[in-house]
Amino acid sequence: MASVAPMDCYSYRCAHLSQATGTAVIDTRAFRIDFETTFHIAETKPLIGGCLPDCMGGGQLDFDLGALDVGLYEVDLWGITQGDLSVTSGLPWEDQCLPSARSGSQ
């Protein structure tokens, strides 16, 4: 499983995800996963209080990558390398992820 979220922070009290679309193309020969995502986020005004810095209003897009072959995969977003993903077994593993400082989305 892989998740992509918007790059900017959107408070759940001041925004909601109206649509998220995307594709994930896995190139098993080149050991590359290329994501292309689009998020449509509507801004709202809370009835009481202000926005919170929780970043949950942008939502996320989840991809089921299935069982990947063992290896080091380059992870791209819109053709721009975001980092590497090391798959140590052919079994799904929930804790395989990119460091948050290097991951991003559009």
C-alpha cells in the first residue's frame, strides 16, 4: 500500500477534499514506481474558531501496489524522483515508506 497526500497543509476545519485522482505505474524492469496525482480541495470557513495546523483536510490517495519483487525501487511523482523504496521480501509490508522529508505530492 502506498499513500500520496497534498504537499501543502490544509486544516480539516478549513478545507475538504472534493476529488482525488491518480495512477501508479510500476516498472518492474527498471525498479521504478511513478505516481501521478491530482487533488481538488475546497476551502471552507469554520463556524466557530479558526483553522488548526493538522494537515488532515487535504486527504490522501491510497494505491494498492500488490506484492512487489525484492529490490530497490526509485519512486517518482510526475517524473520527479522523490526517493527510494527498499523492498526486502515479496510480501506486503506496512512499514515500507519514504522518509517524510523527501516525500511530496501535487
